[in-house]
Amino acid sequence: MSKKPTIFEPYQFEVGERILRRRKGKLEDWDVIAVNDDEITVKCPFHGMELTWKRNHFWFGGNSD
């Protein structure tokens, strides 16, 4: 068992940020175009497709010190 717990916190997205999301073994490339308290809107830089995701799906995890 790990001595240090992993802590997950909401990630603070910023408009203009580029993100890579791992899904089904592939990396998806997205540009953040809008952010509010509940949702993040992203756009594919290659196809131009826009999607809106609930923010509670994105957390940053790290080990505590």
C-alpha cells in the first residue's frame, strides 16, 4: 500500500489552453474556448468540432507531500 495518498483537486482551466485527453488508448487534442463554474467548452484544432463537458469530469491528481 502506498505511504502517500493521491489527492485529486478540480483543475482550473483557462481559455486558450491546449489540452490532451487520453480516451480509449488515444490522445485527443483540444483547445479550451470557454470556461464557467459548471462546464468547459473545447474545440478540435483539426476538425473544428466543438464540445461542452461538465467540469466535474476533470481533476488533477498528485501525491501529497
